[in-house]
Amino acid sequence: MVMPVFVVQEHHATHLHFDFRLEIYGVLKSWAIPKGPSMNPKDKRLAIMFSIEDHTLEYGTYEGIIPAGQYGSGAVLIWDSGDYEPAGGSIAEGRLEFILKGKQLKSSFMLAKMSGKIKGWLLIKKRDSFAQMAYVTETMLNPELKKRLKIKVPPRTAS
């Protein structure tokens, strides 16, 4: 059985944020997380569901610099990725539970829709043996890495 994938892209656009993407029904559903994901269960991170179209799976491997003048212009790099295991809920229910199997993000998480907010969700790490109470989300982009990124247009969104 092939497991669905997740990816977190560190995105240095107008404002730094992290694009959290889950493969659901063959496309990447996406949330922008301004402060980035956390392994601390006390951190309830705002996750704004993208209002644009879903992304193709190919988008999950994109790293580069989106050219000026294009939507989302700026540096993008993969902060974490891996497989995940669905553990309950659905977008329609406003609650998704899953087990991430990444290098940085591991174990049980939940996305919960905020009441009264059309696009507002919270990304929450569940309490378990992988939880890190002193966790600090750190960016990976540094001047040396930025020099290695190429200017290129990312793959198109899913139609």
C-alpha cells in the first residue's frame, strides 16, 4: 500500500511562512502556517487554508526562487517531507488527524478548523513520546543555500 505524502516548504515571500501540504485524493491540499509547524503540543499554530487551486504532487518537490512578479515570488525550499498515515476526520468535517513520518515532524498531529473562520485552521501536535516541549521552529534558508537556489517557475496547480 502506497502511503500519501506530506511536505512543508519554507517560503520566503513577502512574509516568511511555511506551506504545509497533505496529499489528499491525488493532489496537495495546502495551508500557510505563518510561524511554522511545532513539535510542542502547547503550540496551536494558525494554518490558513489556501484559497487557490490545489497543487499537483509534483509541486511537493519544488525548490527554487519564484521570479518577481509571479504569485508567491521569493525563495522556496523543502523544510520537511515524508509519508503520512491518515488517522481520522476530513476537511469537510473540519478536523483532520494524521501521523507524520518526516525527518523533523513525527507522530500524531491534527488540523482543526476554527469556528466561524472560513479559511482558519489550527495545526496541533498531539501529546505523545515524540512531543518536544522546548521546540523552536527554525528556518533553514541561509545566504549560502540561497545562492544555490535557481530562479524557476514552480509547477502549475492542479486543474
